[in-house]
Amino acid sequence: MNPWFGEALFLVGIASTIIIRAPHGGRSGKVAVVESRRGPLEIALLALMWIAGVILPLVAIFTPFLSFADYPLHPGAFAMGTVVLCLGIWLFYRSHADLGRNWSISLEIREDHQLVRSGVYRHIRHPMYTAIFLTALAQALLLSNWLAGPSCFLAFLVMFALRIGREETMMLNKFGEAYGDYMNRTKRLIPHLW
């Protein structure tokens, strides 16, 4: 199968996430931040995700620099990648829409921050992480390059491991028992499992 099918779908996925996120960034950017955990680690994790999820794949797609790591795109991987990407993009949209003005790209509490427990947040605490996990998995399936394909998935694992505990601590400090109850009723990434 021509690898351009996977690469084209990957590019559609990147464009979709930008289109989804841009208006939410503009809207939430107008709300004052009252607490921020943006420090060197947070900046490094966001940069790592940007490099692994956008820059490295674009280098692999549009230049010959990573062609030594190319392999043939399998139709099964393309089909599975298509399904996973569509699910990830849908969840990315839903989690932004449900979170509304409470969204921030980094760990921040905004003025009049609300604990959102409706929509997809009714089922899992961190649906945006689940969406990023799914799109990273789709990248690994759609990009037939041993470096660019799995790069975002690996970066996500690092980001998740170093960030999720800090985020949940911040939410517990802000919302106290309400967030503790919410943690007891929901799973982190996968409904009813984990």
C-alpha cells in the first residue's frame, strides 16, 4: 500500500486537532489564570510532544532525512489507524467542548474554574489524555517509519507518567473532597478499567 495514504490521513488528523483546539485556546486565554504549574518540566513535556507529534513526522513525510527507517504500509495497519484516529479526533473534540473555558494547554487553574463532571468527563477523568493516546497510536499505525511512527506514543508515555500525578494533586488542592469523590467514581483513561 502506498505510504502516502497513511501520511495524508495523519496530516488530516494534525489539521483537525489544530482546528479543534484553536478556538478553545482563544476563549480560555481570555480568562485569568489564578494558579499555574508551568515550569521547566511542563515546558519540556509540551516541547517533547510537539517534536514527537508534529515536527518529526513532518520531517519524515516531506524530507528524505528519515527514509532509512521507512517500511511498507500494511493495509491492516492503515485500516486500524483510520478507526483509531477517528475515535481519537472525536474524543479530542468532545473533551475540549465539555471542558469549555476551563481548558488550558498546561497545568493551570483559571478564574471561576469549575470541576467538569459531565459529558465525556462523566465516564473518565482525563479524556483529553485518552484522545492524545489514541491519536499517538494512530500515528504509529499510519506512518510507516520506525522513528516518526511511534515517536508520539513514546513521548505521550513520558508526558503522562510525569504529568498526571501533578495534575490530579492540583485538582485535589482546588476542589478537595469533590475531586476525591470524582476520582473514586471514575477511571483515569479507560471507562470502568483504568
